[in-house]
Amino acid sequence: MRGIETEIAIIGAGSAGLCAAAEAAKAGAKVLVIDENSRPGGQLYKQIHKFFGSSAHQAGVRGYEIGRRLLEHVQKTGAEVMLDSLAYGLFPKEGIGLIHEGRHCLVKAKKTIIAAGAKENYLAFPGSTLPGVMGAGAAQTMININRVLPGKKVLMLGSGNVGLIVSYQLLQAGAEVTALVEAAPKIGGYGVHAGKLRRAGVPILVGHTIRQILGENEVRGVEIVALDEKWQPIWGTEQTLECDTVCLAAGLNPMTELVWMAGCAFDYIPAFGGHVPLHDENMETTVAGIYVAGDVTGVEEASSAMEEGRLAGIAAAEALGYLRKEDAEKKKSAVRESLSVLRSGYFGERRRISKEKQLADMAEYRKKREVCG
């Protein structure tokens, strides 16, 4: 088995991982970024829409352009990026188990940053296993990366930002969006995205869900039904919509498998997509030397993932002695202030409270460990 040694290993070359790599390598640490895909950038490379927010958080810049800039910055710092490499295990004493170019590798690192991102949720109902039923993210990959149209007539389930944005991008790619169906009584994403769909003539049916998908060997249509205030079907309201593809935008949940394997403590926070690893103000978990950043800590926006990556990279470099305490603290304070700005306002309030809960639970965990010795 081939062995690789580095000072900081980063699992995930998305927005959080690349930002962590840039900060740590810039400080002087030897950094290795590991990603299972054939190109770095994570979700950024399939995001053709412009980001919102302030200029400090890339407002007005398209996702793929942000990804290109991040990659260029990382390359200038000298960090190594190892692609087509699947991390299948994280063993604190042995290292990180990889499959690279069909061969097993073992990476030993002094510090590890896990920035594995999140995966799509799936919903089960009659017909949900038919060809033509897929996650909204999968459809986005097909049209924006592979330049393949997943279907001619698409029905989208879920009105969060992913459902709204991907629906509009499907229209741009030449598909017809039959309807966007949302079980909640109102849309879950930004009104500006929903407005673009409505102006394009796409019906947005809130308070509805899919009862079944019609077809034998392929999707032929969808039967939807209205829901009451208790989220129960209102029988007699069923209607059939014609489509050949169904996209599911039912939320995301953190890809925490490697964090579990490392033995880190977790908490359950629904607002962040489920079980998330406890971490301190430096993004370090309950296992010393293992840090987390981005959606693996709880699903947020790409801008927050980038800031968390920077924070983890700075903290890991400081722990290795590459940054003086006062210099590191100055950098970390600036990042924390930026995160606070991102989590302010109506849409960020729940995430800010959830992050505060993570930090509080981490503090409580440490107190219990001190008492138990």
C-alpha cells in the first residue's frame, strides 16, 4: 500500500476545502487536498447563477467563476490537489484510507480538515424508482457540466433555492418545466428566484405533494394531491400533470460518514440537515487535530462554507506553529465577523442560532470530559 505524508490533509475540494487549503498553505504548511471528482470546485462549477450578498462575499459573480478564482489562488499557494481519489476511511492512528487510480493509498497527516459537503435527500412514493426520477442536483450536473438535457418535460418537487434555481436553469437549457410542487403553504427560497419562474409561466403549486409517479418503464406523468393544514392529503383534489422527468429538491444532509468513523461527537440539529459534528470556535471537533468546514457542519450557503474553510485552515496552521497566536487571532476574528454578517437577517437567523447551539454543546461536552477525566 502506497503511503503519503503531509502536514494538513483536506478531504473535499469544494468551496470550504479550497479556502482551507489556501489559508493553510499561505501560512507555510504542507497541504494535500483530496477529492473523488475529476475536477476541483465542488458545487461551484455547476452554479451558473450570480451570487447574492455583498462584494466581500462574491455578490454578482457566477459560481463557476468563483470556483476558478479559488482554484487559481490555491495553485499559487503551492498546495497539492489530488483528484480522482476516494477517501473511504478515516482512522486517527493509521491515517486516511484512499483509492487513487485504482490503488489503495494511506495518507498520514498531522491535522485533518473534513470538508466533504452534503448529499441530496430522497423521497419514496409509488414510482419513485422509475428512470427519469432524480435529485435536482443531479439534473443541474447534467445540464451545466455534461451538457445533457435530463428530459423535455420536467416536474420539480421542492421550492427551496435549489428547486427554484435548477428549475430556471432547466428552462435556460431548453426543457419545459411543467410545474413546481411544494408541500409547504409557501415557497421556501428567495422570492427573486420564484419571480423569474412565474414570469416564465411556470405554475408554482404550494400546499401540494406527489401522490404517485405514473409509468411502467419510464416516467409518463405525475399525480399530485393538495394537503391540509396538518399536511394530510385532501382526497378529491388529485390531478395529473404530464412530464417525462421528476426532479426532487427535498433538501440536503451533511456527508458526515468520515467524521463518524473518526469518533467525533455529534448533535442533531434539524435546521442544519440532521446530525452534525460538534466543533469549537476554531472548527476543531471533539477529536483533537480533526477539523470540519462547510456543509458537513450543517447545510448553509457557499459563502458560509468558504469562510468556515478559511477559519479551519488558519486554525490548523496555527496549531502547527506556522502562525503566531496574535496573528492567527486577528485573521480568525475577521473571518468570524464575516460569518456573523452572513448569518444575520431573516434568512440567516435560524442558522446563526443553530451555530450558537453547536458551540454551546461543544463547551458542555468539554466540561463533562474534564469532570470525567
